[in-house]
Amino acid sequence: MMEESTDKSGSAIADGGDPNRWKALAVLGIAYLMVVLDVAITNVALPSIQRDLGYSIDGLQWVVSGYALTFGGFLLLGGRLGDLLGRRRLFRIGLALFSMTSLLAGLAPSAGLLIAARVAQGAAGAILSPSVFSITSVTFHEGSERNKALGILGGIAGSGAAIGVLLGGVLTEYAGWRWIFFVNVPVGLLALLLVPRVIGRAAPTAWPANSTRRAPSP
């Protein structure tokens, strides 16, 4: 009886892919959206941040640039660490670090500490983002299904700026600028709780030694 059930489950995955793959994509998309919109969402709040923390004009720009520089600078390293340590493991590490640095940014009592938190947040995003695409690539069958999944992630990247401006404006106006960072914390923790349920079987933890990795489309 148990063997029959196992055979049916294995056959279903082999024929139609992992049954949780679209749920996994939802979790991956939410995590990726947090990373993408965290540039635009900050731009709206800059005047309030400058007023509260006493930034100079030049120093204020580092709230945005510090995140962007470390994010872009550590992307390749993040991808390589995913190959060495495992995609799912690094995804969870990156998600936890991004949530933690977002909390630190929201609690920052001074200009210098906010910039330091933003630099760390960018590095966490660089760890998180490559894992999103690599997990997606191995979760979905090659062809139209994988292209559709990657297209959804591309749509998230394209709409992230607009969503960030709108969400940043609402949060800054009604909750205060610190909530543009705090909002990542419950979302990140929820995603972390869902990872073992929807991504645990959808993505192997590491690339097999004799396999050939195909890079995901940007």
C-alpha cells in the first residue's frame, strides 16, 4: 500500500513536476520583490529620514547608494555560494539576514548606523537574489513552464520600482519612514516559515557533482 502511494507520488512529480512548484514560486517572488523594491521605497522617505537623523545632502544619498553598491557588488559571490552551500540553504540564510538587517535599519538611531544597516542589507539581498532564480530553474521543467516562471520574476523586477514608490509613500505618510524597513520583517519571517513546506522538495540542496548547470535567463 505504501509502495503504491510512493510510486504514484513519484510518477506525478516525474510527469507534471513538483506539486508545490507554484506555491514555491509565490514564496520566491515575495522574497525577490522585497529585494527589488527596497531601492525605490527608500527614495520616497529620504526627506523624512534627513529631517529626523540630520543627514547632509551628500550623506543622505548613501542611504540608497550603500544598498545598491553592495547588492551589485556581491551578486556573483552570492551565486557562487549557492553552488557550494546549496540553493535552499542559502535562500533561507539570505532571507533571514535581509529581515534582520531591515529591522536594524528601522531601529537605527543615527545616520551612520542607518547607512551601515543599508550596506549590510544590500549584501543580504545579493545572497538572496541568485538563489531565487536558481531554485526556480530547477523547480520547473525546461521549456514553456520554466519560461513562464522566469517571466513572472522578470515582471516582479520590472514593477518593483512602481510598487516601491507607492508603498513607500503610504508607509511614510501614515506610519513613519521607519516602517519602510520594518515591513520586510513580518513578510520575511512568514516566507521563512513557508520555505520547508513548499521549497523543501522542489529544489535539491546542492548541484550534483556530475551535473551541468544552465544559467537562468536574466
